[in-house]
Amino acid sequence: MSENANNTPVLELLELSIQFGGLHAVDGLNLRIKKGCLYGLIGPNGAGKTTVFNMITGVYKPTAGSVLLNGKNITGKSPVEINKAGIARTFQNIRLFKAMSVLDNVKAGLHNETKYTAIEGVLRLPRYFREEKRVNEKARELLKVFGLEDNINSIAANLPYGKQRKLEIARALATDPKLLLLDEPAAGMNPNETAELMETIRFVREQFNMTILLIEHDMKLVSGICEELTVLNFGQELAQGETAAVLKDPKVITAYLGE
Ligand SMILES: Nc1ncnc2c1ncn2[C@@H]1O[C@H](COP(=O)(O)OP(=O)(O)O)[C@@H](O)[C@H]1O
Ligand SMILES: [Mg+2]
């Protein structure tokens, strides 16, 4: 690969915009995330942060602008196509298969890539058993990474909140993404759970060499793990750059952080 190809950002947003009726929910947003970066997207409630995630993942079609993944234009593709292309996410309100076991939640992510045909599955042919074994082992390994190995048979809804968040991240990683999007992962957590989550996110980045875009309100978490930030305000970029500099920016303090 040429040097140039290695410098291609994992994610690039170019003049990304969407309107709902007369509301410019996101307006001309530009953003570049390097491979392996832990990048934060912050700003007041209603600034348009989740809407940015919904455009990146194909839930909403942008009114204008584009989304590039490793230099490839994925604007307007379906959520399934975008997940296959390499983007996985978690949600502001946890979404799990609540009535399913912890193990089956992660296996649901892994089945995106299973390599047996429906017929082989129905007839339970040898390849089906080999695949099932591989999926089971991979799911168990992932759960071990997140310290959930003792909970594999628990029903997801019965896990404590912090573990549900971890499970949601594990399931997202099971789809083998190049880019992981986390929408307010610390929301509703107590300080201990938040501190542990911070370690988990760091660990995921190191262990999987993952590129992560994170929406978060907890400033301790943001300043503790994000290398770069974009601050969004009324759908527009208010500030962008290295975390320490952005958090000192008077514009950011006035509009978001308070005195
Ligand atoms: N599907 C939609 N239809 C109409 N308005 C929407 C829709 N989704 C989001 N919005 C509006 O867009 C703005 C940004 O919302 P959102 O992205 O959820 O903010 P944030 O995540 O920063 O708190 C809000 O004013 C919200 O009401
Ligand atoms: Mg939101």
C-alpha cells in the first residue's frame, strides 16, 4: 500500500447536512478521524450529535454532503450495507435483545458473517456444526475480554446497567467493524461504572486497534480518553481540534461548559 493510502482517514464527513422541515439539524459539518484515534463529539442537548450518527450509519439520508469510510463514499447506503462496510454503533438508550442470553446477544452480531448456507443450517450438515463451534468460541472470547464470562447464560435484561453497556459494545464489536460509534455510553452510570467504562473503551482501542467516535456529556470521560474533539452547537461546528485546546476555547466554555 502507498503511504498516501495509509493516511486516508477512517472516517471523513464533508459538508454533511440534514434538514427536518425548516430545522437545520446538522449544517455543513466537516470532520476527519485518523486510524486508531479516539475522537469525541460533544455539545448541548439537541445540538445534532445523534443525528450525525444516524447519517453515518444510514438511518437518515443526508440532505447534502457526504460520508467516506476509508476514502470510499458510503453516503445514502442502507444501515445493513454500512454495517457490512465496517461501521458498528451503540445507542443512547441501550438496545439489546433483552430476553436473550448474553451469549446469544453476541452471537447475533457474529451471525452477520456466518459461512454456512440456510440449507446446511436446516439439515445440520457438518459445515453448520463447524461454524456454530467457531461462532460460540469467538463469542466466548469476546465476552471474556469484557469480563462477562461469568454472565454468558444470564438474560441480558437481568444484567446490571454497566454490564449491559459492555455487552452492547461487545455485540457491536462482534460485527468486526473498522469504526465504532458510541452514543453517550456513560449516560445513567455511577462514577465507578463510568471509570470502568473508560478503561473498557481504552482497552478496546488498544486490543482491537479500533477507531472510535464517541458522543459523551461526562467531561471527565471526554478529557480522559479523547485525543480530538468536535463541539457541535445548533447543528454547526463550534470548535474542533486537540481535546485540551478545545476545552479551553472561550467559545466552548460560553456555549457549553459554563463558567
Ligand atoms: N427524525 C427527526 N425529525 C425531526 N426532528 C428531528 C429528528 N431527529 C432529530 N431531530 C431534531 O434534530 C435536533 C438534533 O437532535 P439530536 O441529534 O438528537 O441531538 P443531540 O443528540 O445532540 O442531543 C433536535 O432539535 C431534534 O429534535
Ligand atoms: Mg443524542
